[in-house]
Amino acid sequence: MKKIAKVVKMELPGGEAKPGPKLASAGVNMGKFCTDFNAKTADRKGEIVPVIITAYEDKVSDEPLMTDKPAPG
């Protein structure tokens, strides 16, 4: 079983995630994450998409888990 390095919750723009400090803090392969995330959220452009990233010690991550935006109030 792989050892989890960290679990990070973020809000990223649908279909428009880019490598940067926000993703660097998650400790994942930013290029692969952005490609996967953007492909899965292409239909959500213009929306902020809450995402949970599970990163492992070997810098591999699970599929990004997208959640629905919480209802206001």
C-alpha cells in the first residue's frame, strides 16, 4: 500500500488549471494533474471547481476528486 504524503483541498477554475505555487504545494506532477483536471472539467469553464487531491510519497496522485460547489449560505 502506498503511503499518503498529503491530502489537499483546492478550488481551481474548470478547464483552466495551470502549474503554479498552488499545485506545487500539493506535491504532485503538475503537468499530468493539469491535463487530467482540464480534460475532466472542460464543460465547467467559468466555474470554480472544488477538488481534493491525494498525493503519495512517490509524487503520484489519485485521480482528482471533483466535488460540487457548496450551496451558498
